[in-house]
Amino acid sequence: MIGARRRPQEESRMPGSRRRARSRLAPALAALVLALVPTAVPVQAAAKPKAPAGYDHHRCGNTSGRVLLTLDDWSYGDDDRAVTVGRSLQRKGIRAAFFLVNSYASRYPKVAAALHAQGHWVGNHTWSHPHLRQLSEREARAEIRGGVDSTLLRPPYGDFGDRETRLAEELGYRICTWTVDTRDWEGPDGTFPGTAALRATVRDAPAADKRSGVVLGHLFSHFPEALPGIIDDLRDQGYRLCRNTGPTTRVIPYPLNC
């Protein structure tokens, strides 16, 4: 997943560099979070119960047999893209989960509100998208606390360990990763993979990873453009997708109501 923010043109040319840059910037960003969170981000309520025994973070509590589509990060240069994608999925009767980086989402609170109204889940992708395991415990806690208020946490890069799981539980979160990674941020010559390649990645993924599975894509890549084809392919293969049953709240249930 993607690291330090550049303009969209730069990001499409240099996905590998972004990851290295983000790793170098993580300590500085974490320090900034520690300074900003007390005044800019409300402290969360008392911690919720720990993740249930047998909880599978790869499936995020999805036991329905259906496929959950997820979109991460932010769409740089097009802040309304998440809402546009959400509206398209809503019209198809599909519920997705959006894991937003809150240093951006907090500037545009109507985005998360619109996604909830459209019937989608909105999860925590931290405040600034660092490698949590490279931070001190205090810094990692601040990054999680500063994220979008929810009950699911997707650690940036899928990078977490026992400490991060404990911190997430203390702050009221279950860890949520994925079973199918489209790697939509990583293409030849620094470009993003096209829609045909993304469709093929999902289409060719093992059946066990799609049944009660979680598909990962990003808002800044070609994944949103590939979604109509991905949905058609999944349905042609006999898979059903999580159903959109109306507006959601910050609480993402376990098991998922797919």
C-alpha cells in the first residue's frame, strides 16, 4: 500500500519510491500526530471487547460466503471519488468498506458521512499511514486513535504484530486485512496496473480466497475503474457480494452483515 503523499502524477510514476519515502517519513509524521491529535481529533470512548475467539483478520469477520470489496487510502486530486464510487456500488446493491486515511478524511468530513448514508462501512486506516511497527508504542497509539472513528482497523501495508493487535483492542478495534490483494499500486515502469490486469488478478484468485473473502484495492489507482468488470466477473463465477441494506454507523458488526 501507498506511502508518503505526492501529487497523483508523481504517484503514478513512482510507486516503489513512495513506499521507501513513507518509511523514512514515518517518525516525523508520528511526531506531528502526537502534537495534533489532542486538539484536532477527539479521544475515543472506552475500549470495546476484544476480538472474538477464532476471529480471522484476513476476512474481517466475514463468514457469509459473500465477497467484501474494500477501498483504501484516499483519491489524491479528486476528493469526491470515494463518494462517486460508493454511489455506483449502492446502485448495484453492493456494500463495500472504505478505509480512509484520516489526515485527509478529517478535512472532508462529508465524504465519510456520505459513504455511511450510502450503506457502506468506513474503517480506520490511521492518521497518516505509517508502518505502525516502526513507531514507538505511544506514537502507534496516537496514529490509531487519530484515525477514522470505527471498529475495524486496517494497518497500513498490512504491517502489524502482537503489539498493534493489543493497541487496536484497547482502543476498540479489530484488525482487518484481506484475502485478495490486487496490488493495484504496483505496475511496470512506475505505472498503476490497468483495469484488465486488475480484473484478471481477482478472477484468477483461489476460490478459497474469494468465498467469504475480502478484496483489497485503492481509491487512487485504477481499481475504482475496474470495479464494474470485477463485479461482473465475480458474479459470472458464481460469487455473491456483500449486500447493501441501508445506512451504516461507525460500528462495523461481527460477524459482518453481508
